[in-house]
Amino acid sequence: VIRGEDHVTNTAIQVQIFKALGAKVPEMGHMPMLLDKDGGKLSKRLDSLSVEQLRAEGYLPKALMTYMASLGFSFMPEIGSVEEIAKEFDFTKMGRSAVRFDTDQLKRVNATAVRNMSYAEIKPFLEGFLTSDKSEEELEVFFEAVKGNIELLSELQNQYDLCYGEMGEEKLEADDVEYVKVAAESLPHGPFSPETWSAWTAELKTQTGRKGKQLFMPLRIALTGQKHGPEMASLLVVMGESVAKERLQASLNQ
């Protein structure tokens, strides 16, 4: 029996009850109190931390299990299966101080889990998080491109829309319009590969003399409507020539 340390005072009475009933007394262990990230007592009535709610937000089972297995310990176990985590779990190494359940840390563990998964591994968890009319091959390319930018599965649809749907709201600066016109004219013909972005921007650097942020940021804004996001080399492959050309032209018409 493993429970919170607030039940320690109950143990002696319960042991006596077991003995009086002639029953075998179970082994009992008591864990440090689990607090919220602000140091308050963690309530079982807090719906935002129910397994159902965490699942709905896009946390992976193995990320939650890994984080839970770290509570009370001074190290984070490797993200793995229940069997792998259980094999490394050692109750005798648990500390005595109260432990804070930090959802920000849980989110970081989940992000690591997502990054380390292939499309085939994560596919069973995508129902309810991604609506798409793309082929499995296209979705695999998409996932590999954006998974480094994902913390929760609930963010996947926004990333998908970034590639295939509505663009963000960032607009080109007036000084960048002529540059993007040149970029649109110099866009390589498909099919695109991971090397297309570097070849395209190298050509634009030669033609315009731009470099660094002045070279790359206008292209990101023109293609996505955002200043931040997945690596453009991967994103360009996902978009393909047709979408990229359409978006470059649309950015010039705004």
C-alpha cells in the first residue's frame, strides 16, 4: 500500500485492525505530499489535472508516466514504456520533501517524447487532434517537419493549417516587397527536397546581397504569415511548389 504521508498517523490503527481480523498486514509505504506548482495542496477535485483532461490536451501516456515516476526523485528517468519505467523505479531512493507537480515541466517532457517519435509511433494518438485529407506519406513528411515545434498534440492542427490552410497575420514590410518579388521569380521548380531551401536562399543572397535576418525573415512571413515556426527547409518540402508559389504571390497582393 503506497499513499501520501498525511496517512502515516492512520497506519498504526489500521495495522491493529488487520491483526484483529486475522488478516495479513500489507506492506505500507508513504510518499511525500504532492503539491501544485505554487506550493498549494494538490486536490483530487482539480479537473485540469485529471487523466481525461491531460489526454484531451494532447499529453502522451508515456510522457505522463515518465514525469510521474520522477516525482520525489532527483533525476528524470528515460522516457519509455511502463515496463521500462517500472524496472528503473526504486522506492528506497525517494526523497522526504514535498513534491510540486509542475505542468510546465510535464509539457517539456511531452515535447521531448513527441520529438523522439516517428509518425508510425504517434499515429495511434492523433485521433481528435488532426483533421486532414492528405495521404499517409504526406502526413509523415508533415509530422517530421513540425514535430520539433510541438509540445502538445493539440497544437498539431495549427501547424497543419500553417502548411495547408490559413496563414498567420504577419505582413511584409514595405522594404521587403521587391525582394519577395525576386524570390517568387527565383523559386525552384518541384519536387522540393530538404536542400531546396538552402539552394533558393543562396541564389537570392547572390542576386540581392541580402543576408541573415534580412534574407530569411521576409520569406518566412511571405510563406507562413508568422515570424516563428518550424525550420523552413522542412516546411518548404511539406508545402511543395504549388502552395509556396501561391503564398508568395498572396503576400505581395496584401
